[in-house]
Amino acid sequence: MKPAPTLSSAFLTPGSQSLPQPLLDLRSQRGTALADMPLPTRKTENWKYSSRHLKLSDELATALPVKGKSGPALAVPGYHVVFHNGVMVPEASDYPDVDGITIQRFADLDDSLASELAERLDNTLDAKAAQLARLNSARFEDGLYIRLAPEAVLDQPLFVISETDACSSGSAYPRIYVDAGRHSQITLVEEYISLGDEPVLVNAVTEFTLADGAQVTSVRLSAEGENVQHLGATGVRQQAHSRFDSHCVGFGGPMRRHDLQVRLEQSGANCRLNGVVVTQGKQHYDNHTVIEHVAPHCDSEETYRNIAADQSHAVFNGRIHIHQDAQKSNANMSNKNLLLSTGAEIDTKPELEIYADDVKCAHGATIGQLDKQSIFYLVSRGVDRREANTLLTMAFINELVQQIPVESVRETTQVRLNQFIEQTFEEA
Amino acid sequence: MLSIKNLHASVEGKEILKGINLEIKPGEVHAIMGPNGSGKSTLSQVLAGNEAYEVTSGEIQFNGKDLFELETEERAREGIFLAFQYPVEIPGVSNLQFLRTAVNAMRKHRGEPEMNAAEFMKTAREVSKQVDLNPEFLKRGVNEGFSGGEKKRNEVMQALLLEPKLAILDETDSGLDIDALKVAADGVNALRSEDRAILMVTHYQRLLNYIVPDHVHVLAGGRIIKSGGRELALELEEKGYGWLGIKDDDAQVAG
Ligand SMILES: Nc1ncnc2c1ncn2[C@@H]1O[C@H](COP(=O)(O)OP(=O)(O)O)[C@@H](O)[C@H]1O
Ligand SMILES: [Mg+2]
């Protein structure tokens, strides 16, 4: 038997951006731990359907150059922070400096805050279930640290635009850490985009900790260019009566993966996880979610929709783990899938592990195609066939798109999804 | 306007229409009556171009064009409209969005400018009142959660908006109470004009009290077995289908 391939040591050399010492220390610790890490293969349970899309060749290991000034020419309404190849661009950012809310790049943290952060990073993510999130911890060159004091409320959504320069091969490691104090509130919109079309790797990790009664709304758009591999992970830990509301929208690529792990650790915590994925051509997208019901009286509501066209491949794996003490848990998971061609593939796998006896847990997964009668009804009114297909496909995800809480994001997302879907029907 | 010659059609290998002949001229109102299962909806769906039905022989000319050369959407743009016996529910597509898309597709075909959302809203509100549908229905998904009668009125509303040359109404009267029937009939009568033809498909003759046809045809076993004027409908009401040698409940097409 051939030995399993391991992560090339080329990936374990970070770039040269300066960071506070405690974070440099953490990074090298993580790097050491990753040496000889076996790469996922078809036999790796949580990579079964996706390992064949993952291509970690050595030329991707180089840290992408940091341009300092430029920044994307994006008009972003309201508060925004721009990251370029994983490093913050202060000139292109605009965010408030108010009492009770700390928004700082990692590079600017003082030593005591940096060592506190170093203690906390990675605590929200299970290293086994999200192996490659650890690569980010060995490589990040900057990051965004957000702390909300108790009762602090950020009055507008904060956009974090993470732009990757795909003008040469290499990789970027965007990192965000959000510490939401008691009864604080924030809406964070993460947007991953790219420029250029060289193959690059984006390895992005975001972590949220929610203290009692905190309310966090998270919107995550993964819409990089056609040669970008995206390995993303989001980790969440929730204390009593906190609320985490997540909306993930993903466009396919050569390799796209998002791991979302939520731990409901104290009574009354609840989360809603919505996800929409569209793939076409030979694209791929893999969502792996884990909800840990650790404490009693917690609710989770998860709704994911995949649409796969052409020869593309979408994966959904949703795990719900209800611990023994988590009585009166309420967990709902729904995954519906739409295949737009016979060559497309969708793999869906709900995994329920329930150790408490007094719980409500429902799940459902379906795979279907566009309804012929509905298409006939629309075209019998003179509607263009392509438009009819697009309308019906959008109808499959409209409910989720309508739930995206920030109006401007909702509208642009809808337009982008519509364009993407229209494209898939181009030759039809 | 419409000329059907010796039309044969089958579904899932079973022959349903066994040689239909029918001529319809502009301005005329025709009624096709027949027992359940006689092939009325099959004929309607074939005219609209539903691919689930296979035309095995015969020809249909519509305003000088070979209908079989036209895709469903092209037939619609040329002026064929079918009010479905069972309108399809499409959650997630709003009725308003659907109607505007359809109206604009027609306008584009005719070389007219498209209507913007505000203009269309105004028109749609007026027409929805005409068929006694609360404009709130425009915001709902297409036919989503509509009662049987509401669906039928939504079909008539579409006919009014799309201004077809030939409107085929498949059992638009079924499931309507008497008030709703009058509203639907008023809508259909509003469609009547010199250059427009109407083909009403119905099991019962009561709709014909409100929309008086010029010609009545009886369809049974996949063939038109009798044609006449409006008095034929009255005769059928009085004597039932049995009078023509067909029983209502076993008049299904033989397999
Ligand atoms: N889509 C279909 N699939 C299979 N059988 C069908 C379909 N549509 C109609 N039929 C059959 O064709 C015959 C005629 O049906 P239809 O045209 O609906 O009659 P009508 O509208 O006069 O009641 C019936 O025997 C019916 O079962
Ligand atoms: Mg019928």
C-alpha cells in the first residue's frame, strides 16, 4: 500500500508580515503540529466526496504578495474592512471607533490582547472535523479582531471584504475572530472575492464566541473566481440564550469547502443556519456542518439548498449531535437539492447522533429536478424557456435568499444568483 | 384561424384522440362538450403544445402556420392561450413576477416596449378587480394556496392580460359557485371580439347560459360525434349524453 500523501512542508512556511509575538508563537506551534499531516483522501470520512477536487500543489504554498495600498475598487455601503491576500488594508477600510466595540487588525494588537487571543484561537473548531482550518492557524499573516463589551450594539452591519489577488499562484489565509459579550449585537457580512485567474488557494477561518444573550448575524458569501480553491471554516460557541443567525451563499469553483461548526453550550442558546449553493460546469462545492447540542433547551434550525448544473458536484453533510444532557433539544434540519442535468452529482448525508431521550429532532433530504408541468405552464404563457427555467430554479432558493437580513446584500446576492443560473441555461 | 384535420394523439402509448376535425374562424365561440375522459383536455393540451402528448397523425394550421412547427412559447406569442383545467402551483415565483414576465414576452414579440414594474402593477390591479380577485393575490406564489375558483379566475385574468387570438378554456367553469361563474363568464365575454376566437371545453352546459356559443361539438371516445348550434347544448342538458348513445361514466376512450 502506498503511504497516504502528507501536507507538503512548503505549506508550513508563513510569509513575512509582522505580528505580535504571542501570535507568531501560536503560528509556529500550529505549524509544528501539522508537519506530516496526512492529506484527506477518499477514505477520509468527511472528505469522501471532495478529496478528489483538492489540489494542494507546492506552487500554491507561497504566500501571495501583499500590496499594501491598492485595495478593491468596491463601493461598500456602511462599515467595512478590506483584506487583501489575508492582510488588512487600512486605507480601504472604514469602521467606527466607539465605546465598547474594539475592531482591530491582529498586527496592531498589544501584547496582552494578543496573548489572550492566542489562547482563544481555534477553540471553536474541532480539529479533526475541520483539519484544514489548522493550516490557517499556521499561516495567517494578519486578521480581524472584534470584541463587543456587554450590551454593546454595532448599529450597522460590518462588511469584511476579503479579496484575493489571483495574478500569480499562491495562497492567502484570512482570519476573523469575534468575541460578542453579554447581550451585545453585531451583523457581520463576509465576502470572499478574487481578481485575476491564476490558481490560488484561500484558506479562511472565522470564529465567533457568544456570551449570554448575545445576538450575532453572519452572512458569508463565497464568490471567488474560477481558479480559486476555497477552504473555509467557521466555528461558533454559544452561551445561554444567545442567538446565532447564519446565511451562507456559495458559488462553485474547482474546490470549495465550508465547514460550519456550532456548539450550543448553555441552555436557551439557539441558531439558524441557512445555506445556498450553486454549481455549474465542472465546479464543486462541499458544505459540512456540525451542530453540537451540548446543553438542554437549545434550538437549532438548519436549511440548506444545493443546485447543481452540467457536470458539477455539490455535497452537503449535516451532523447533529445531541449530547446526553441536552434534554428538550429542538433540532430541525432540511436539505433539498435540485439537479439541473443528468451529468450533475449531489451527495447529501444527514448524520444524527442522539444521546438524550426527550428531544425533538427532524430531518429531511430530497433530490429532485425541475417540474415539467411547471415549465409547460410558464412557457404556455409565452415566457422564454430559459427564463422559465431560471424563474423555477430561483424559486427553489427564493425563500432562503429572502431571509438574508441586510437589504443591499440580499439584492446583490439575488442578482448574482440569477445571473449564474441564467448562464447555466444558456445553451439549453 | 384554426383548422384541425384528422388529429390523432396518444399519451403513454395509448391513443386518446382518434381523428378530430374542427374549423374555427375569427370572432366565433365554439364549445366542446363531452363526458369525462373523452379527450377534451388532451385536445386542449395538444393545441398548447404539451410534449407529454404525442401527435401521431393529422395536421393543425393556425393563422396559416403549421402549429407543429411552433414551440409552446411561440404558439403563445402567436396568440394561443390555454386556461388550464388544473392550473399549476408554483411556490417561490410570485404571481406578479410571472404575469409581468409573460406580458412582456408578448409585448416584445409584438415589437412593443416592455412594461416596467409600476406600469404593470397598475394594469394588473385593474384586471384582477375585473375577475374579482383581491390584488393581494398578485403577491402570492403562482396559484399557491389558491382555492379551485381562485385558480380559475387567475386563468381568466391571464387571458385578459395576454390578449390572445384564440383562447381555449378548459373547464373554466368547474368548481365555481354561481357568483364566481358569473364573474368568470363576464371576463370571458369581455374577451369576445371580431378578431378573437374562443374555444370552451366543458362537461356541463351551465357556462353556456352566460357565454353563448356559435357552435357546439360533442366529443366522445376521441372523436367529434356531433356538431350543431347552441340548441345542441340545451338538448344535451335535457337528455344527457345517453341520448347520443354514450354513457357518461363509461365513455372513457377504450385502451
Ligand atoms: N398525462 C396523462 N397521462 C396518462 N393518461 C392520460 C393523461 N392525460 C389524459 N390521460 C387519459 O386520457 C384520457 C382522456 O383524458 P382527458 O383528455 O383528460 O379527458 P377529459 O378532459 O375529456 O376528461 C383518459 O383516459 C385519461 O386517463
Ligand atoms: Mg379535462
